Amino acid sequence: ETGVTQSPTHLIKTRGQQVTLRCSSQSGHNTVSWYQQALGQGPQFIFQYYREEENGRGNFPPRFSGLQFPNYSSELNVNALELDDSALYLCASSLYVGNEQFFGPGTRLTVL
Amino acid sequence: KQEVTQIPAALSVPEGENLVLNCSFTDSAIYNLQWFRQDPGKGLTSLLLIQSSQREQTSGRLNASLDKSSGRSTLYIAASQPGDSATYLCAAHNQAGTALIFGKGTTLSVSS
């Protein structure tokens, strides 16, 4: 059974650019959540997708947006990148909403 | 607004010691509580999930307890090993079951 995978592993962008991060959920999991983890901090909830619909959102501006596809994989898009967006972006999947979340290895985004 | 606090922020112990990591949360209306391990620069590994109706969960040398009324959870690690060195994160699932609210973690170092 394949776990949660994320791509790319690392990414360097400049301020003002746009970025797309990708996540493949664990087999059979229909719920995907995205988190941002700054250095030395715990992860912060961005949003959750359940069966292709946004199912909850944290305190992040609209330039953070997402998608979930029919195979339950997901994308996180960030527009107009700012220096503070530099962080580890983590994707997690679960069998259903509220169930145990399993995390991928993350994407390290650096904004210069 | 749910806040999760972990004490201590860092802990150093010799190999073989039993230890307890503490987690407190401000809102007792949680869906469940999850403990994770994170190695430097990596994603999160789920250790234990405690449902809100449960008092404790055990997995190998790990035992986690939950006391919703006092807003506390503990992670007990028996017979610590150098391979246990990592950051341990506690996360409370909000009542809707959508978002995990994380503490900042306890960084554990076990010396041989």
C-alpha cells in the first residue's frame, strides 16, 4: 500500500510568483488536508478537501487555493508569493473526515 | 479558539529512561487527539490516535492518555532508545473533525 506522496520535494521561487504543489493520497482515502509548517513551529491548517469539495479552511488568505481530483489527489496553489510563505508544506490524507491523518514527506518552499 | 501547548519544549535523557511528554489544550470539545513524531526536515509520522471517548491508547513502548475534562494528554515512552530522538507533536482535532490544531512540539534527545 502506497502512502501519501508529495511533489516536488524542494522548490525555489521569487516573490510575486505563483506555485502549485501536488499530493497523492493514500489508497482509499477520500479526505485530504494541507498544512504549512514554518521553521520551529507546529503545522498550521490551511484547508481540507472531501470528495472534491472544500470542507474547512484555516486562517489563510484567498491567494491560497486548492483542488481535489476524482482520484482524490490534490493540489495547493499559492499566488503572489511572499517571503513569509517560505515553509514546509504538508499534505495529509484520511479514510474519512475526522479519522487518523497520515502525512506525506512535505514540500520545502523557499521564496526569495 | 483552540490552543495546544506542549511542555517541555526540549528534553534530554540517557538511554533506558522512561519519560513523559505533556500536552494541554484549551477547548475540551475535541473530536480526537493524535500524537506524531517528526524527524528533522521530514514529514510527520502518526504514533497514536485517541478518540474523544477513549482514555488511553498503547502501541509498543508508547502509551498515550487523554483527559478531556482537564484538557490534558500525555505520551509515555518506556525504555527510551537513541532512535527515539525526534520532535514529538500533539494535535487536537477540532469538533468538526476537519482541522488538526498542533502544539509546537517537544524535541527529545536520547543519548547512548
